[in-house]
Amino acid sequence: MTTQEIYDRAVNYGCSLECTCVDITQNKWDSLMEGHTRANRILVVKAAMIAGILNDEEGRKETRQPWHNPYNHYKTKTHLIYVHPCTEHFIKVNDDERRI
């Protein structure tokens, strides 16, 4: 699944912050990161804005200034992972069966 498809699901069906890497055990982190690949930074930032991790001003600043956040962002089949500052924010993306 592409980052665009996951992002479209986040916009259409909602997404929310599930947890951060600080809140979970190593085993849970491993399971959430399973099968992760790099994701499009701008789409993950937009999903972070939808999930309430970033406000509009922070999101605009980060999409305009790529040096603002040097960390990579990731995606899995069920999550977009926004990393800042060196903390993974696991954004759970709803599917069509769980509409908000």
C-alpha cells in the first residue's frame, strides 16, 4: 500500500494518535514498526495535523522548511509514523469498516 493510499484513508475515515515510543514497551514498538517503509514526509505531516499532533502553523512550517525536521517518517499497513524530535508518534489510520 502506498503512502498516498494510507493518507487517503486517514482523510476519508479518520486517524488518531495511538501512542508514542515513550509510552510503550520494546515488544509493542517492534510490532508497530513491523514491515515499515519510508513514507512521503508531506503526507505524514498532513496526517499528523489531522490527528492533532501538529497545529496548522507547525504543519505549514514543517512542510515549507524541510530542514526543520531531519528525521524520516514511516508507514505500515495500519499506521503512519511521524517522527519528531526523535520520538515516534504512531498514527492509527482507520479503515472503511470503522468510519468516524
